[in-house]
Amino acid sequence: MSISSQEICILPNKNNLALLQTNGMPGNLYNICSNLPATPTRLERLLRDRELRKYSKCLNDCEAELPSSTQDCFSPDLETSTCWFNDEELLEPVSASRSLNDDGERLDFRASKQRLLVVANRLPVSAVRHGEDSWQLEMSVGGLVTALLGVKEFDTRWIGWAGVNVPDEIGQKALAKALDEKRCIPVFLDEEVVHQYYNGYCNNILWPLFHYIGLPQEDRLATTRSFQSQFDAYKKANQLFADVVNEHYEEGDVVWCHDYHLMFLPKCLKERNSKMKVGWFLHTPFPSSEIHRMLPSRLELLRSVLAADLVGFHTYDYARHFVSACTRILGLEGTPEGVEDQGKLTRIAAFPVGIDSERFIKALELPEVQDHMKVLKQRFAGRKVMLGVDRLDMIKGIPQKILAFEKFLEENPNWRNKVVLLQIAVPSRTDVPEYQKLTSQVHEIVGRINGRFGSLTALPIHHLDRSLDFHELCALYAVTDVALVTSLRDGMNLVSYEYVACQESKKGVLILSEFAGAAQSLGAGAILVNPWNVTEVASSIGYALNMPADEREKRHHHNFKHVISHTAQEWAATFVSELNVTIVEAQLRTRQIPPPLPIEVAVDRYSCSNNRLLILGFNATLTEPVDTLGRKDSQINEWEPKLRPDLQEPLRKLCDDPKTTVLILSGSARNVLDDNFSDYNLWLAAENGMFLRVTTGDWMTTMPENLSMEWVDSVKNVFEYFTDRTPRSQFEVRETSLIWNYKYSDVEFGRLQARDLLQHLWTGPISNASLDVVQGRRSVEVRSVAVTKGAAIDRILGEIVHNKGMKEPIDYVLCIGHFLTKDEDIYTFFEPELPSEVPASVRPQVPTQVRTSTAGSRAALLLKQNSMSAVEQNKSYSIDGDTLHLMVTDRISFQEGSSVLDLQANDYFSCSVARKRSNSRYRLQSSDEVVTLLRELADHR
């Protein structure tokens, strides 16, 4: 049944759920509203997605409350209605409405839910084997499990390791079948892989480093396993996860990878299917770049994570550290939206996780929780209760917490019999020597303090080396007066959230470490402390215990409001929503990226032509790729660019072909081109075409006669100043431009210096000059307005035609280069379309799909040539003692030049190299592909 074009969008109205119909047709939630922009902004997409989630929740609530006769209808509020639609069919709707048609048949507009594949190291179940083909499963409890169980908008599947070794096929099939009932898919890892991947690389290398503990000593590693063998196991395990994901993946699924165990997974997935929607989230801190650079496999891990479409962290600090690591270690560009690498943007964002607050709030009403609370109140009657709930881990700051409590008791003797600290320390990794040592240390401190300040009837510290069940924990949260969270480094620490959720009645005080991720969210209502400062923590304990009731209530109200509004379910839904929007924008950006050059077509058209022109850039086109971080002496090599050795033979063949004219068009100085191409029969255009010569002749200048260079000295002084204050930067004085390059400087510092330099130039030396400031990736160039490759090519082409005495028009043009955006006007120059004022008789026949450019026409070429006819034929021009002959531009009349170009649309190939965003028709990934192309052309002369 077709849907009317007049259908409108709707939002639920809880008071009156009646389906709005227009012209007798049922409304469709997914139609595009005619009054909305065709291409919504990113913010509009996210806001609409947020409204849809609210709408879906409201719809579910209404369907649960209303009788069945009314569940098929709902009423719109036309003043506030919001549309949810697929941006050019790129976003999938996740819920819809239902109604009846005129014949009484049910119409189900409810779209199938989008599938969400959650990939984590461990499944949310514990498996125990009973017999050969029987398994007992029990759901685990954790923040991620709770978060994703509450997400109803998606059809969720969980992929991960079951935590047990299952070597036999019968056991694997039985476990997979049992897990399927709980919507889980197992990844089977053998004991050796688990030992080196999980116990080795994950827990002994990545986890300590991400928590600022540092790498283990090499001598200890030598007695167990090496870095490399553990990393190999890590990659192997990630590949096994990728195999399972690919086996169960369906088109349109969202794949959400979790934590440091699976940093290699996004790359594995994208290599299999580049269109797969992949997100990655880190549940621990991400360290500063100076810490991360210690990791031997730093480059591979960063690039693997960047293969994801969206990378999420708990706080902005962690996201900032990741971007900094990518810029400082990989040499990539960090932007406000994420990290960009050759046009591919990986979005980086902060998504603070929450808890299922409703679960804790409702639990306080349960009889068993009330009974526990009653017992605890009787047990600690007349005493203030302080609580710490932590894993017995080095990062949790348990010794620091207990020492601070000891100092508080020392300095406040009046509180010694009025306060008690309950410390729950859940055992963790009990087989690791460091953890065993930590356990002994904590027990020793607790024993000393209890012996010092305790009595026969009361102890200041109650320490438990075990976990509590959910009901006991909720009761303990509810009766506590002060919660102490003193993490030395923590990704988030949801204990603080759980405590706040259970304190609506008592309104206790939260003392929170500034090094826990939760401090970013709960900092305004909590007392923030540095856990290393024992004196500060002790003072904060005293302040919390003596805090006035009104202040306690204000602080609690702020935190409680945040906890109940920023739930785990909202966190998960927001991440997936952001990932969907990121995919939409990536696909929209991809449409602006030129397609890969069809080499076979370019070669075929080349072989069929009679008069060919090849325009080749030099740097990053005919030279070797250079390490952007300046390692292995690459900085020295870049200042002295050399033609690739594997290009010498094909280039020589092309230059010796009488049907082919080769032009090297570069921003480099004349001496650089002379050093590399003097032995070839071709044309050289230096400094963006301002100087020209055939290799058998002398240099001539193509500069306009009125081009002034009086600004050079003032700009040179500025560049010298910033070079002195920016280590590893360099500036180059050319004859028509000045360039300051900070490619090998510290990325962030260089960018700041470049900003200062630009501000100084715009307000000082060039404020009133006819100059262009051209910003490269990590360079600043100052040149005259008239200096671009596109502006020079008409004059260059005229000289080539005259010099060679061309009688046959040029019928094939190939233009390749890694040009700055400012110089990409050369690509549009040759677009084979004439302006309207040129007589139709001289227009080439061009298909309608060819792009047009008035600046890039043959007529424009001829008109520009005429503009230089005032130059006298024998005039000379002197630069630095060299006498250059001005190019004679009045040799070609309009009638003679009418045969310069005769291009059809399919005989022109403009191609950018290693640049995804470009005005060119096509692109090549690197100079390696340039080698391949030129070899093919040389073989098809």
C-alpha cells in the first residue's frame, strides 16, 4: 500500500492518543516534513534522535497503560511535532506507529529494531559445565551489563569470551546453544592465548599503563613472556573476536567494541567490511601522550582504534589525551570533532556512563533491604558511618584512605568513639604478587589503627575482604553518612553514583577523588580531594562530618538530579545515536571525495591520443613518502627532495615520446628542479609556475610585470623570529614566496606558534599588501595574490605551444599533484567547457555531466594570454644577479591559439595525490600509485 505524499510527522500526546490522518491516509512517522531543511545539521539529527527516544519510551508507557482498543492511535501536537527521518536513507528508524486502513486491515509501520552487536572481552554470564553437553548459566552484574539491558530501542546481541576453556566441539556447540537463549554469542579462546592475551598483554601491560603505573620491568618479562609474544597473542585474540563478529554480522548492524582488551578489533573489522558501523569505547582512563608513547606497540594500537567511526571516553580529559597521542605520536591532525587522517575523520567524544538509578531507588523499598537497614542502624547507633567500597586494587587508594582516616582520628580525639569506617575490599587477582602484597599492607594498617584507637566494644575500622550481595550493599549505602572514594586513578567509579542514588532520605556527603572520572560529573556536589594529600583528605572528613544540614541537602540534590537523569541506558542510547549520525556524516563527506583514478581508462585514452600533455607535481607526487614525525633522518631528506628511483625509467620513456609533453609544475625553487630533472627532456615550472624553462634552454619568468616583492624583508623578519622560538621549524626564502614549515616541531606547540604568526602577519606586515597567506597542513606560506598554479598555467601553455611549434591541438591532458587548496585552480582550468560568449562553432562537444568552470576554459586561456601582450619581446628581468628573459606572450594571436586545446570530457584526467578532499576529478592514494600509473603510460606509448 502506498503512502500519501501529504502525510505528516507526529509526536505522542499522552492525553489523547488518536492517529492523525490527512486525506484519509494514516500518518507516517518517517515522512520528511516539507518545512524542514533537506540536509539537517549534526545537532538537528542528534536532537531528533533524542526526541525519538523520548517518544518511544512514552509510546511504550502508553501502550502498557491503555486498553488495547486505544493502543493503535495517538494524536500529534502540531505546534511541537518533530520529524524523524532517514537522511537520504542512511539512518534506520527504530520504532514507528500502527493503525488500521480503510478496509480494517492492520498496517504495521513499526520498523524492525536496529541490531546492536556488543563486543566485550567477557560475556555478561558465568558458565559452569555439568556433563559433556550441559551448561549452567548465571547472569553477571556490572555497569555495562546494566546499561545495555536497559536499552530497548535496539535488538542487542552480546559477543565475548565465556571465561572458560572449552577445547571439545561438543562442549562448544552445547555452550553456544545455551548462550543463544540469552542472546549471547561465545568466542572460544584456548588457555595459551588467554594467558598471554588477557593475563599478559591486557592486565600486565595495558591496564597498568592506562592507570599511570608504568610498564613492568623487562627482566621480569624475560622470565615469562616478551612484549612481542604477548602482543602477537593480543592481535590473535582480537582477530578471533573479529571472525565471530563477521560470522554473525548482518548489513546495517551497529558493532560496539568495548575496552582496552579489544583495541585491535576496529581495524580487523574495517579490513573485512569498510561499510560496517563500528564504535569503540574505553572504560578506563586514557593516559597522556607522554605515558602512552612508552608502549612499544603504540602506533599499531592507535591506528587500529582510529579505524572505528566513533571513539568514546568517559571524560573530556581522556578524549583530549587520545587526540593528543594521535597528533604527537602519529603526526595526524586533531580537530574539535576528532582525528583526521587524509580526509578520513574518526569522531572522538566523551560519554559519561551512568547507572540504573531506578533499580537502586526501588531496592530500598524491598523488605529484605529494610531489614538489613534496621540491623545496621542498631549496630552503629550513636556513631557516624563512613563507607568505602572498592576492589582491592592498587589504583583504588585504599591505603591512602585508611591513613587519612587515621590522621583524622589523631587530630580529632572527640570523634574517636563517634565515627566508624566500613571498608569493603573486594578481592581481585589474588594470584598476583603485587596484589598479595597490597592485601598484607592494608591488613597491617587496619590492625595498627584498630589497636591504637579501638576498644573492647568498638573498632574504628571494619574491614571486609569480600563482596556484598545487592540487597546488603543498598542497605549499607542508605545508612551511610559519608562515602569515601579515594581512587588514585579511575575510569569512572560508579560506586559514587550508587551511593548518591541510595541517599535520597539521609542525604549523606560524598568525598570524591579528583582523579576519578566521576569527579567531572559529581564534582559540584561532592567534596573533591587529592588522595595523595593525606592531610587534605583528613580535613575533608572533618568538614563532611560537621557539614550543616542545608548544605548537605543542596549538595545531594545536585548529585541526585545528575544520577537519575544521566542513566546507563541513556548513555548507551546516546552513544549508538551518535554513531549512527557519525556514519551519516561520513557518507555525506565521502560523496565530496573524488573517486579513485581508473588507471586502465586513463591509459587507454592516452594511447588513443595524438598530442598529450602531462602536468606532474613534485613533492609527495614524484618523491618518496616522508615520515611526518621526523624519525630516521626523514627531516633532512625532506629538505632535499629527490625523485623516486623507480620513476626514472618510466619518466624518461615518456619524455622521449614525441607525442607527449611533460611539465613538472612545483612550488619548489629552481635549483631543486634542476638537481632532479636536468637530464630529462621536459619542461620545468618552479615556484608555482613563476619560472619556466625547457631543460635544454634557459630559465624565463612568467611573473606579471607589476608583481611587487617589496614585502619580502618584513615577512622574512617575522619568519626568522618564529623559527628561533619554535624548535625544529624552518623557513625558506624563495624568489616569489616565503614558507615557514613546522612539520617536525611539537604538533600542539607548532600549531599555537602558527596561530600567533598568522595574527601578527594579518595585523602587521601584510595588512595593506596584495598578498595571500596560504596555510598548508603544517606550514604557512606568504605569496603575491597573482601567484597560483592555475594563474600561471595559461602563460606556461602558451610558451610551450610556441616553443614546440605545435600545429596539432592538445587532445589529452593528465594533471597529477599533491597541491595546496590554493593551487587546485589548475584542476578546473582544463575542464573542457567554454563560456557562453565564445561562438558555438569553436566549442568542443562535451557531455552534460561534465563540470563547468569559467576560469578553466580554452577561451579563458586565450584571453589571459592577450592580457600580457604589452610585454616587449626582448625585455629582461634580474633576480639575485641572474638575468631572466621575460616570456614573450604576444606571439600567439587569438586565431593561432584557437587550436591549443581540443579536449573531450573523457580525455582530461585531473588527479590529487594523497589528498581525499580535492577539486580534482580523481585521486591516487600515494606516490606508489603514481609510479604504477606512469609505468603503464610509458608501456603504452
